[in-house]
Amino acid sequence: MSLSVIGAGVGRTGTYSLKLAINELGLGPCHHMEEVLFHIQEQVPMWSNALSGHPSWETVFEGYNSAVDWPTAGFFEELNEFYSDAKFILTDRDPKTWAESFSDTIYTLLASKDTPPHMGAWMDMAKQVINKTGFPPGMSVQELTEAFKAHSAAVKAVIPKDRLLIYQVKQGWEPLCEFLDKPVPDKPFPRTNDRGEFWDRVKGAS
């Protein structure tokens, strides 16, 4: 099994909705940070190896046809080289509203001192991945805004245009289905994981 669709968009850009949409289109199972949270013992060591420069992508993504969100988004350049035929989706949104959402959710979680012991290794890995992607600790909303723009520019510079969709989930099914050569489903596009749902999902894994 090889990845056919890879998300280069960072968390809080609609990646969970995109995961659900990709699964609906028959291109799943789709990997997402949720998979790492729910399979910490198996997943975290593999991602830690990738961070140290020794990835085994076929092992990391065994059983998956697609992947979105972090940690995947932090390795878009390496994954582009390994999966040279895959299609990439850069989920996008207004940079300032993204920075505010990220600051209130993921950034707040990473700064917490109350991590449950069994989540410690996951937290360390997540911090390293997000730092690698260009969002180290202690950035202001303005700095996060500029870093978000820089990540988007980096993706556009690396991924060939014919294999890259720049996409906002508010656009719905049509551009996504056209890019992935799939018929438009006769159901609403999934919209999920607002800030409240984010914290509910984290609590469910802790």
C-alpha cells in the first residue's frame, strides 16, 4: 500500500474535515495526528526515527492510503521525494485567523505542564515536528502569522504545480473531487473539529 494523497497543510487548517472527506471518497484510510494519539506506543517511535533522519515511511504509513495533518505536514519535502507520484493538498485559510486558532489550541496544549505521563513521548515528538515545520515555542500571533505564510510558500516552492491543490475546506467537494478525479458525493462536505471539538478529542486520548 502506498500513499496516493498527502496533506501538506498544518493543523487548524481543516485537516480533520479533509481526512473525513478523503475517507468518504474511498482514498482512505487516511492518517492524521489522531491516529498517533490513539496509537502512541506504535506510532511515536516511528515518527521519532523520522525526526532523527532515519524514516521508514512504508512502516509509518502501513495500512494507510493517504495522510494529512501533523506529523505528515512537517515532512512534506521528504515525502515528496519518497512518494513522487502522490498528489499533495495544501489546506489553507486566512493566516491571522489560523494563528489565533493555533495559539488557542495546539500551542496552548504544547505549552501545558500537566501532560499525562503516558502522553509524554507523544508531546515531545509533537513539539519537535511543529518546531521543524517552522513554529517554535514562544511566538506571538503576528510571528505565527508570518510563519504560516512561510510554510505555505515553502510547499508551493517544492511540490510541482500539477500535483498540488491549494485548498480551503470551505470550498467544499468540487475542487477536491476534480483534483482527485472522484465524483462529487451526494452528501454535505464534513465540517468538524472547531476549537471545542479539538479539546474534546485531546481529552479523549488523555
